[in-house]
Amino acid sequence: MGGGIGGLTAAIALRRKGVDVEVLEQAPELAAVGASLQLGPNALRLADALGLLPAMRETGVLTPAVELRRWDDDTVLLRTELGPPMEEHFGAPQLDFFRPDLHAVLTRHVPASALRLGARVVRLEQDAAAVSVLLDDGTAVGADAAVAADGLGSPLRNQLTGIDDPVFSGTVVYRGIVPAEDVADLDLPRTNVYWLGPNRHGVSYWLSARRLLAATVAVRDAEWSRESWTLEVPAEEAVAHVEDWSPQLRERLRRSRTMLRGAVYVRPPLDRWAYGRVALLGDAAHAMAPFQAQGAAQAIEDAVVLAACLRSTDEGSVPQALQRYEQIRRPRTTQVQVMSRGRELRNHLPDGPEQQQRDAQFANGDPLRQSAWLYGYDLEADLLGHA
């Protein structure tokens, strides 16, 4: 497994169940990159059970509310109280993170002895008794099971399923980061803000114990850009896509010291995740558009279910345990993949009858109750249902 959010969480969860784990990470050091992400209650209840939530609270930001606004004049279409109401409703909060901060929390909970850095996996070989993970230096790492948590471009997925290149969704996302001192004069609220408009939407929220502000814009029909967490571009490139939009959004983008551009790539849902003694996890299994803010959360759910399925499993029953993991997780993540794509289309409606109908639905909605299928997910019941 790799050293990203899914792989590290899986290592933590498996170790909590008494399973020996080695994380094989191709990078020479665990230096996380990227900008912002959110974790909802469905992920943070699991993090709490793993003993991670106190550390996550220290660096994540508990937002009091989220507002959906009209793109041009900042008209509030919907305001949802989060903070304590969400935590009371779902048993855990939503926290907003600077990705390197979250990665650092996870890394601290994996002992150095369980991390092998600079380990580039080139292929897997297995038989009925074991699996062998082959590295580019010729080393073979033997195990009872292997987990491919190697991201969107997973070469191990390609080996197992055949070549299946990620598909460009048609959307490019600009992710800006602004130090708090650079926007102090704007007197910004603590509320998360989404601006919805034709073929675009913008997002802004606080990160890193409110030391940083995220300023993001997603652009449909933009020029192709390779998928990347590290492709840095001038902030003006993002601003140019929202010239007629809310000055509040434009100003936050303009002041970003770091602006990362990345195309949104997705993969079609798989019919199969488990292959004998090998299973897929996280983006390798179910890369999805980011518009439901569930990519990292679903990887965390994967990790905890995987650990539950492998607990007390002897070496002979590993394939059956991985099949159970697949049966539990695949329907859920497929639903989230589909909903994420639908959210993108809904966010980007042009002005007109469909947009007006959407806005009327916002005005009459009950977002927390409508999100129960996502945030209130009962993992234990799912495990019992697939015993």
C-alpha cells in the first residue's frame, strides 16, 4: 500500500486489529503535497474510533455554517448550520484541512518500522499461499495479502484489471492557499462559502487552525490540464475564469500565494476490487470527482472496513476476507461516485429554468437530513449484513 491518506489509515486500522503491516511508498520521504480537503462525520466517526480525532481537531477547522451563494451578486441561496448541530446529528463534526496537516497526523500514528520509503512497486505475483510484491530494485516483499492504495494512476490496478486509463471529466480545478494575514483586512467570516454559476463554481473556507484560507474555483470546458497536486500556476490564471463573478471570490483567488491547477480525472466504477490475495483501496478503486468532498473520506471508510474484514483472518482465508471487503464497499463508493458527478452538474447550471428550480429546492431543503445516507453511514451494520 502507498503512503497517502488511504494507505496510512489502512495501516493504522490494521495495526489496531493486531495485523502486521508494511507501507511501501515510492517517494524517498513522506512529504505530503496538495491544498485543501474536507472530512465529513462519516469519516471522522471512524477516525475517532482509531484515536485520531483529537489530533485532527487541533489542525482541522470546525466551520459553523456553509452558505451557497449566487455567482454574481452573492445572494444566499441556502445556509446550513454545521458545527455543533452537525456533530449532534451525526456523532462527529465536519473538519476542513490543509492536506499536509492531515497527512502529518496520520504519519505520526504509523511507526517508522512500518514504513519503507523509496520502494517503487512494479508488479505483483501471487499463488494460493502468498503474494509477492516486486520492487524496481529487484527486491521481493512477501505477504499474506497486498493492498493497492497507489492512487488515481494506480499501476497495480492496471495490472489487475487491464489498462484502464483515467478519464478527463472536462473540469479543471484551481486550488489556492492564502495566509490569514494576507486577508486580514477583508474581515472574512468563518463560514464556508460556495458560489454557484454557469459552468463554474467557487469555494472558500479556512484551514490549518485558521492560519490559511482556501480559495478554489472549478471550471468546466477549460483547456486540458494533467492531473496533479503540484502544478503551480499564477493566481491570475484562476481569476481570469471568473471575471464577472463576485468580487469576494475574485479577491480571495487573487491574493493566493500558491495556486495549484489540476484536471479532474475519474474512473468508471469497477465490477471487482479483490483479486485473490490483492485488493484495491481509495482512488485506485474508485477515483471520483471532488464535488461531494468525499474522496478522502471514502478511502478512510475503505481502510476501516478492510481492517475489520482481515481481523483474526488466518492466511488461508485471506481471499474470502478481501471478497467480503469488496462486497461491503463497492456499492457504497459507486453511489458516491455517481452523486459526486451529479453534484458537479447541479453546481454548474446556466441561468434559466433549471437553475431557478434548483434554487427553489435549496430554499425549501433540509440539508442535514437529506445527507443522512452519506454522513450517517452505519459501517457496523454493513459489516453485520455481510458477515
